[in-house]
Amino acid sequence: MKTVFILLLTGLSCLLNRSTAQDKRPNIVLILVDDLGFSDIEPYGGTDFHTPNLTELAQQGTRFQEFYNNSICAPTRATLLTGQYAHRAGMGYFNVNLGLPAYQGFLNHESRTLAEILQGAGYSTIISGKWHVGDDNDQWPAQRGFERSFNFVGGASNFYEINDPENPTVPLYRNNKAFYLPKNRYLTDEITDQAIGFLREQAQDKKPFFLYLAFNAPHWPLQAPEEETQKYNGVYQQGWDSLRVKRYENALQKGVFPKGQLIAAKDSSVQEWHKLTYDEQQYWQRRQQVFAAMVDRVDQSIGKVRQTLKELKKDKNTIIIFLSDNGAQGGERNRIYTSRNTETVGLPGSYDIQNSSWSQTGNSPLRSYKDNPYEGGIGSPFIVWYPKEVKANVVKRGTGHLIDIAPTLYDFAQAKYPSKEGDLTTNPLPGISLRQLLHTDKNQVDRQAPLFWERAGNKAVRYGKWKLVSLFKEGNKPQLYNIDEDRGENRDLADQYPEIVKDLEARYTVWAKENGVVDYRLLKPTGQFR
């Protein structure tokens, strides 16, 4: 009997010690913004934007020069939430079902989410913001591991009066129940306050938390509180041409773009600023003021969350990660939405969309835009803050990818990713933990395998210094760039190095087969999802 009693005490002691160890594991705040350009925040060169909280996180944390996303909303979110390439997770195209497993338009269960794994490891799990990885209610956050949720399901949302019965748009949900945004309430503020409310509730749980804070700003429509917009009066008189170059110079100075490298060649489709009429310049200035105001409000929101963590005495043991889902919006998409405009850009009732003019500046010094495998489409600002372990005011080359975030967070959280879940065999994680890179003097990931992209027939491979790009509309003619010397992708070297092109194409073919990628011509999706 005495022996049994001792064994019981020993077991109880182990459980108590494990609980204590769990309590010491870091909390996690994963912040994703929508359609933010590479240099649209101060730590990456956008000194015209007021982002003091992101600036402080960068000064006290680590930034990467090279961190890659999937070029567009839904596939990026699929990879971020599962650690899988988007096709393997079931979202190789968008949140629409194209009839094949890699293109089913929602997350499959073989790809376990961050929330599912972290919840199983003893974390409280919270989402506030945009979902966009499953439209039906059996695919919503609560069904994929999130215990507390405030979200809209689809890919875009008006920032005001979301559920106005006279003008219904995208519904909101709080813990799976319909939620109505009060009149004149700004959605960014609601996303923030809901997150803060959940954090205060969670403080009673006595365990670490994972918060996925998914802002839809600065995605269109361009809307912001007028007091924020007015802060930027006169800031954009110089126009997009000179600001684009200034952002490049700032990025060089801050070390987030390699010294000695050239800015990407100017987009010839963007009209020169000095050729615009006075009225046109006024109109375009206003649009950029609103865009800046949207980012400004997000930065203020991050500050509110940080203040809440301090009040809850959780700030010193919380990892904060910040990134964007893709580069800034290019193209001329206003034609689709002009009929929705009933007000001046920025105000409730307006529905304007950012396009190539200011977005070329937003993505400076990189090439091209969202939904494109050039660096301007897939290059994100990336900031990690965790003073306990992550080096302060450091810029690393990094060469990280979305697939690396899940293994990194599981590393910090001491969470095991299972090979099976009941009778289900899970998809193995292809990424690499960034933890060692973040707290040592190493400059970039030790990655043996290439990185791959495919979206709407556009393809890319990154392996070492080489990057292969091919565009569907150009017949998938291969382009080759040496990113070590030319991150602006100005010099196509495909004709000089055909053997490297052939090697990267062969590697892509293997990856595509493993991940269920098919010839885009066979899918025939409707153009509205591009």
C-alpha cells in the first residue's frame, strides 16, 4: 500500500510539474494583414506611414529581408494555418471548389491547423478577423480548433455597416453566431476589441494562448476614419514616382533590401505623376491618404493589444509575429465595383480599390504585385518579437516561407505534430523551424529543398540564389533570376543558364505531382477569382 501511495504521489508530482512547465511556454500572437506592400510600413522603408508600434517591434525584434507568401489571400492563409503548401491543404486556387482534392476550396483534415495542434498541446485558441479558408459552417474556425472566434468568412468586407439590412454584404460571426456591426463602427476597431475581449476572458484559463489576429486592412475597399485620413494631408503631393525611389533608398538604409542592388524596373503601365492634371493628382493623393490611414489604424490596434498584454502581465512571455498575406494590389480592378461608389473615397459608402499606381510604390523596391510570383507578389515584411529569445534590432536575410511558421510555433510551444489523427494519416510538415535562426547569429535558413509556387498557372521555384518564374499568360516561358545579385528581377538569365532552368523545371515537376498540382488550362475557373 505504501508503494502504491508513493507511486500516486510521484505521478501527481509529474502532472503538476508538467502543468507548471506548460504555464511557462510562450503565448503567441500571429498578426496577418491583407494586401500590404513590402515597403508600406516604416521598418521596411515606408517612413511616410505612421507605424510606431511596428517600428518598436522591429527595433526590439528581428526582421527578414526575404520572407515568402503565396501571392494571394486564400492560398496564403491555407499555408499559414496548416504549414502545408496550399495545394496539399486543399486550396491550390482559392476558396472555390474546382472539383479536385488540391482545389476543393477549403482546408482538408489531413492538414491539421495551428489551432488544432496548439489546442491539443494545452493552449487556448483565439481568432479575430478574416477567415477565407472554408465557406460552409462545418469549415469555420470553431470546427478547426478555435475555441473563441470573431470573424467574417469570405475574402473581402466593407469596413462599415457590415450587416446593414438595406445593403447586406459580408456577415460577421462571433463564436458561430451572427454579429451586427453598429452603424459607423469601423471593422478594424471591432476586430481589435473582440480580440482584446477574448484575451481578458482567456486570462481565467490559466494556460498559454494562441491568438490569430487577421486584419482585413488594408484590403479594398479603401475606407478609414476621417480623422486618420486627415493626418496625411499633403504627405503625397510628391506623387508615386519620387516616393517609390525614396522607399527604395529607405529600404537600403534599413538593411531590408541588399546594398548594391537596383530597384525593380518601373512599371510602364503606370502614368508618370507629373503628367496628371491637378484634379487627378488631388484625387490620387486622397486615395493614398486613405490607404495610409488604414495601415495607421492597424498599427494603433497592435498597440492596444500590446497594452492589454501588459495589463494582463503576459507581455514578457508572448511571441508576436507580423506579416502580410501578399504584396500590394496591382491591376485596374475598379471597373468591377464602380457602381458601389456612393461617397468620397474613404468614407462609408465608397468602394475604391488600390491598383498599380500607388501599389508599385507599396511594393518598392520589388517587382510586380499581388497574385504574381515575382518578388513584389510573394515578398512579405516579416517581424518577430520575443525579447526572451529573439535578437533585437536585427535584420537577417532569412529566406523564410509560410511553411516554416507552423514548425516554428510548435517548437516554441513544445507541441508535437502527429503523423496520425485517429484513423487519419496527416500530411507531414514540409517547413523548417526558424527558432534557432531567430536566437543565434545565423543569417538564413538551412534549407535543402527548393521553395515552390503555383497559382492560376503562374509558377516559381526558388533554390539557393536562383529563382525560376513562368507566367501563364506568357505561355509559361521560363525566366531565371539570380536573387543574390538581383532581387529586383531586372535581368533574365534563362538563355545564359539553360541547364539551371532545366534542373529547376524538373524539380518543379516532381513537387507538382506530389502536391496534386494540375495544368491550369484543365481547371477553367471563372475569372472573377483571379
